[in-house]
Amino acid sequence: MSRLNDLIRQVARSDEVLAADLQREVAALADRRSFGLNFERHVPEAVELPGRPVRRGDKVRILPPRGEKHSGADGRLWRVTSTSGGDADVEVVPLDDESDDLRTTVACEDVVVVAEFRDPIYPGLVSTGTVERGGDKPFHTVVNAENYLVLQALLFTNRGKVDAIYIDPPYNTGARDWKYNNDYVDTKDIWRHSRWLSFMEKRLHLAKSLLKADGVLIVTIDHNEQHRLNMLIEEVFPSHEVTTVVIQHNPRGIQGDNFSWTHEYALFVTPNGRKVVAEVALEEPDLSNFRNWGGQSLRTDARNCFYPVFVDPDKEAIIGFGDVMPDGDHPSSANEEQADGSNAVWPIDGDGVERKWRYARQTVDAIQGRLSVKPGRGGVLGIQIAKTTGPIKTVWTGGRFDASVYGSQVLTALIPGRKFDYPKSLYAVLDCLSAVVQDKPNALILDFFGGSGTTLHATALMNAADGGERRCIVVTNNEVSVDEQRALRKGGGRPGDPDWEALGICDHITVPRITAALTGKTPNGDPVNGVYKIAGEPSLADGLLENVEFFTLTYEAPLQVASHRAFERIAPLLWLRAGARGGRIDDVSDGWDVAETYGVLADLDSAGPFVEAVAGAPGLQLAFIVTDEDRLFEAVVRELPDHVEPVRLYESYLRTFELSTGGSTR
């Protein structure tokens, strides 16, 4: 139906009366709808690619004069018929009417390349920086690009390998919080819900191909689209169960016409008949030692947490709690014997340092039944808090889910002075992920609506808590906020300009936030304030011992790829496919190379030493072989060890992107 409306607009350019008649008939047909989730599949969706070099045959939009606003609604598409290269003028013709008399010449800087999602793209990656604090751990990955295009790229690198996908898509509130075809969608758009469903459906189909057989999809959403999203997921994932969890993320509420909204939803999409959601600790899931240790664990950090626990030494049982000790007073020892024969146990470590209990005096009585006595170093008694587990409940309440405190305030601590609307609570995301991958220390997690990077931060924090080596791939575009766009446009700015791109989500928020989380330093070099609400309450200033690399997606010419002239851009994709661990092979000018987890053979005359090197690398999993000849490829494969997966370049790469696109999403 949306395509019919596009065609009617084209007719209107030459015959407004006929267009009006056609529009009336279309409206009549639209009233006769079948029951169920019906929406128009708005194809093709398109996205502008500022900064992408203009090539002959490209689809482009002509940009408005600097200082003026451009809307996708009036953005006619053109095809480039000739170009002199570089920044020279280009000749273009309208895509919907390629008559010779409509050809025109425009400045190269006044056109922007457009990718329609039914057209194949041939992606590459360019590194824009790294943080390396994790030793030989695998690398997390952040990709700056339109997420649909990155999902296509991931079909080559990670098809069927993802353990969990967590996404927080646009909520479609009508407040211009997302774009379709380069135009913001708001309450005035009669296709608002239809566009959103079409937008989501295409991405969910690709996401489904990336999940493992027991992989779990988690989608957070609010009331604006929750019911439609639930039905859409049931269509895309017919063999999965959809469970809705209510999360109180804003206890203060957001005022609606009749109600104040305090909650949102997390939809857990799990394979039918498989237990993939773990039983979790119902309170403080990461704690076992009742005494704090590490950063922010001193008595002076929380005076209400310094009090005695009374223990019957014969029964090794806790019989009560004393009052908070006044400032300036000090126990004589960690275990003070009392007149009745009991011991007063204080949170003092083996070195005599006064620390604190995890619970304040006013709340500790409620968990007495979960506390037990354990022997400590040098005869000092310790107190242990028992882990209690059970199925995850479908309503989550508590301060840890407050997006203002553990979303906005955490983000402000990491990147002071930078604004991002509605970041998730770090612990809400952490708990969602823990529910499905806490027993998978090497899990691969994907978030293709990456926003400020909370999912990667939560993954790194989970690793810090249990020593895991989970890896996260985050995808976000570099969209500039509406207010900042307005100010930039007044100054003559456009997407693609350095000043414009510097304020985009990825460059201005996501990359600095993740960098600050891992290094423990703000962009200005100051220590990050605060502590994490996990075991030991480590300081944010200590950072997290992880590795991450930041990339921008590129769009390669297939002939250059096939002729081995784009290897430098393809190389990161090969590394990602091999697990993003260890060194990367960026140059095969010597004919071949081998890294810790994969190898590349570019010159078949070097097959002998290549095969020998592969056999001598026990951790190697993949061998990429560059050849157009079936016979030669098979000859090399026969010589490889059985555990090494052979991949033919560039046939496998090219076919992935030629087969993953098309007019239909089904």
C-alpha cells in the first residue's frame, strides 16, 4: 500500500485529478482489511550515507542549500550517470524517469549516496580506535553505521553464533524519536505504526538468522508499541515463547493523559521447550561475603553499616545485631567476647582495617535467616550471606532499575556535560543479560540499537563479577539530536561535515562512554566517580579489564573485492568471524599469514607453508582461501586439519550479501 502511495505521488506530478481518483480508490481498499496484525511493508527503506564516495551508478539525493532543512518526504532519488572522481561535478538523472532531457549536473558535495535496503551492499570495516586492558581476552566491537546494513554484514561473520540479542528500539512515541527514509516519524504521520512495524520486521528477520538454536532475544519497549511488537515477534519467531517482564524504570512516573507511567516492558523471546533462562539469586545475586571489600568498603564510606553481629560460638549461629558504633569509637578486636559468652563480630579484615557490612543496621534484621557464620583468617569469625535462587519473576521493582539514577546519573559520571535522552539503567540491562547468559562465560551478545553503549558496559561488568570472557557487539549510527541539528544547520552544517559528525551518537556518546567505563577516566582525564553495585562495590575509577575496538562501516565495490583490492577493509570481518581474539591479519602481500585463531591464503603457490603453519597453530579455527577455482580450493581443503573450517574468498563474502537482500523480507 505504501508503494502505491509513492506511485500516486509520481502520477500527481503530471495529472493531479487522476492521482486524486486513484487515492480515493486506495483509501476504499484500505478499509477492507482482514483481522490480525496488518501493516504495510514499506519497501524499500533507504538511508543516507554521508561521507561515502560517489560512484557511477549510485543512487543519490540532491541536498538542499546549506542552512535549509532536508526531508525524506521530498527527497527524490537520482542515479549518477557519470563522475570525474574526487570532488568534481557529477551528472545525475531522476531514478523514476531516466529521460535524457532530465539529466543535470550538480556539485559532488551537494549529493549524498543513498542505500535502499533491497539493494546488496558489500561492507568493510575501518578501525577508529581501541581500548586494550583485557590482556588476551577477545575484543568487544562497536560499529558506527545504519543497523540494518551491519546486520547484513554480521550474516557473514556471526550467522547462528549469537547467544543473546538485547535491543532497545525506538519507542515510537510520536515525539520524533526515530527516522524512516531520512524523515522523522511523528504523530502527524498516518503511517506511523505501519512504518515502525516494517522497520522492525526487516531487522528481526536478520536478527533471527544470527541467533543460535538456543539463543534468546530480549526487546525492551513501552506501551506505545508493546502490543503490536508482541504480535510481530510471534509472527517472526513462530517456534518461540514470548514472556513479558514489567520493569519499574521510572518510579516518579511520566504523566500521560490519564495515568502516570512508571514502567516499561522487556520481552524475552525463548525457544519453545528449552530451558534457557537461568534461576537467579532473588536478592543481591553476586554476593556471598557479608563484609564489603575493595573500593568504597571502609567504615567511613557508610557509617550505618558499622555495627556488631552477635554470634553464639558454640552453635555457630547468629543471635542478633548491636547498634551502630558512634564515630570516634573503635572495637577492641574483630571478635569481642561478651559477658554472656557470645561474640560481637565486627566488619574488620585480617589486617585490622575497619570496613563495613553490606547492609545498613536498619535493614539487616530482615535477612538474618540468610546469614551464617564462617571461619575467618587468624581465628576471626566471618559472616556469610546465603544465595537464594528461584525462577525469575515477571515484575521487577527496586532502586537498581531506576533509569534516572543508574542510567542518566551513571552516564553523567562517565561523560560529564554530554546529553543523551533516556539511557537504560546499567543494572536493568545487567539483570536481563544475567538471566540468559550468566551460565555462559564465553557468550556472544549483540545489541543493534546500541544507543549510549549500556549493553556493552553491562557485559563487561558481568565479566568483572564472575571472571567471564563474554563478548558484545554494539551497533549504533551517528545520528545528531534534533536540537543540535537545528543549531548546526543554522551555521551551514550538513551531515558528513566534521563538526556535524563529531556530535553524533556514536562519536559523541557511545565511544566516549565505553572508553570511560573501561579506563575509569572521563574524556577530560578525571577519575570517574561512584561504585558498582556488585560484589565488593568496585570503584568506577578502577575501570574494567576488557578490550574493545571501534569501527565505521564502509561500502565496497564488488569488483574491487572480487579482485582482491579491498582486503584491508574486509580483514576486520575475517577477524570477527574468527572470534575477535588475538592478532588481526591486515596484510597478505607475502601471499599468506596465520594468526592465533585464523589464517588467510591469498597466493595458492604458498599453500605448502600455509598448511604447515595452520597445522602448527592449535587454536586456529578458520582458513580463508582466496581463489576462483573450485579444484584448487578443494585441493587446499584436503590438506587442512579436520578441525579447521575452510572459507572461500571472495565467493562466500559476495554471495552472503547478494542473497541476503531483495524486495521481500520473508
